[in-house]
Amino acid sequence: MACIFCKIIKGEIPSLKLFESEKTLAFLDIGPLSRGHSLIIPKHHGAKLHDIPDDQLAEVLSVTKKIAVAQGVQDYNVLQNNGRIAHQEVDHVHFHLIPKPNETEGLGIEWTTKPADKGELQKLLEDIKSKM
Ligand code: AMP
Ligand code: ZN
């Protein structure tokens, strides 16, 4: 298995582990956006969010909270990328916990919104709901 995060789980490559349980691993990111930038991963290998069993996802979120509380951060972003054009580099689901100590450090987001067409939104809503 070539997956770098699976190798970290198995201890085949080193990591700075913050937390480990049967289902979840958390460790410090080696290329941090800010001090304390951490990665929280399910041990189940899957590239994208929808590949991960619900019980593993649930624990990942509660471990993310545990690490945010332990760091004492007030402002932070939780980010989870899916797919290359969505900036995913490592194809094993991971949640970034990125402290935002000030305006310049941490995650910078360019959020370009535009007003939606109400009719289009309604059609979209019905389409998505019909598939759930
Ligand atoms: P993404 O772009 O969402 O796939 O993010 C991948 C993240 O994994 C980046 O922030 C990298 O710095 C981080 N990363 C890659 N390899 C390692 C490693 N061996 N240990 C810790 N973090 C890593
Ligand atoms: Zn993996």
C-alpha cells in the first residue's frame, strides 16, 4: 500500500502523534500553516469523505474537538479537501485543524460569492432531496 498516511498508521514512517485510538489517529502536520496545525484521520483507508464509514467519521470529529480544546485555540478552521482540484494532495481522508492566531497566519480564504437565482435554488433543493 503506497498510502503515506496508512504508513504513518502502521508506524512505517514517523509522525508526531497527538492522539491514537482503535479508529482514529491525530498528528502534527509537517508543513504547518500555523503553529499547532494538526491532521486528524480515520484509520480506515479511503480517499474521500464518502468512502469512510460513519462510525469512523464521527470519532474523527470528536477527536478534532478534543485537540482544539487541548490547544486552547479560540479561532481556528477545520478543513477537509476532496479531490485534486479541491486541493487534496494526500488520498487518505484527513481533517486539518488550523489555528488562526491572527489575520495573517493560518488559513487564508478567498470566498467569492454571488447572489443565487431563487428558482434555480429551489430546483436544486428538490433534486438533492430526491436522491437522499
Ligand atoms: P491536503 O492538501 O488536504 O491533501 O493536505 C495534505 C497535508 O498533509 C499537507 O498539509 C501536508 O503538509 C501534510 N503531510 C504530508 N505528508 C505528511 C507527513 N508525513 N506527516 C505529516 N503531515 C504530512
Ligand atoms: Zn491510507
